[in-house]
Amino acid sequence: MDFSKNKTAIGIVAVLLLLFVAAIFFYNRTLNDLAASSCTEDASICPHAKVVDTQNIIIAVLVLVIAIMAGWLLYNAYFAKPPASVEASASALETKTSPAKKRKIAAAELDSDEARVVAIINEGNGSVYQSDIMKRTGFSKVKVSRVLDKLEQKGLLERKRRGMTNLVVAK
């Protein structure tokens, strides 16, 4: 699951991590008090002292790791700039929602079959169903698919799956 766009979820996770750190802190303090009150020996020879010292180091490292994770989540959610791909997809979304523009493909350096398919796409204002291309050209499914593969490799169009057929869109 990608939570990078859901700032509320990231904030909740960060707050829960910080609450977990507080719970660990209070648990550790209580455990230290119990160890200190249960030992009747001097602190230098008490068997609990080494365990408590080791426990304190482990808990300090754990708290530090959790605090770093919470800080990283909060920083990425609220302060970091989005990566270029997110900005590019946002600008692409804006162009998709803008009023429909007629897209045309230039027919330079295309063979006759490719030129026929491109003409049909241009007549359809830059988008047409693959099944319509088959009907209008009389080509078989395989031939239409191969011609579209070539045009797609040249970067002139893209196919988008729509149910049982593809929508062919000029780039």
C-alpha cells in the first residue's frame, strides 16, 4: 500500500510511533525503579545492575530508531518536495483534464499499412478503437496488432485497454 499521498495516515502512524516511545520510556523507568528497590546489595555488585544497564542501552537504541522513523515519515509527508515524477504526473493529469484537443500524427516515413492506420486515427481526432481500425481497413486482428506495435514503438501512439478492445490514442 502506498501511503505517500495520504498525509493523515502518515501523521497517525508517526503519532502512534511517538506514543510507543513514551510507553517504552515509562516502562523502562518503572523497571529501573523495581530493580533498584529489589536489590539489597551495593550497586557495584548487584546482579540486576548489569541487566538494567544492558536493558537501558537496548531501549535507548530502540527509542532512537523509532523516533528517527517517525521524524522521517513526518518530514516526507509535510516538508519534502515531491519527486519529479509526481510533478510530471500532476502536469500530465492537468493536460488530460483540459479541453479535448485534436491530436494528429504526421504520416512521414510510414509504410502504406501504417499510413492507412494513421489516417483512420487522425480522422477519429486522435483516438479510435482497435476494433474500428480492423473494420475500416479490412486487416486481420493480427495485422492490425502488428501495425500498431510498430507505430507504438516509434512513439506515435499508445494503446489503452478498454474492456475487450484497446483504445488507440495518438501521442
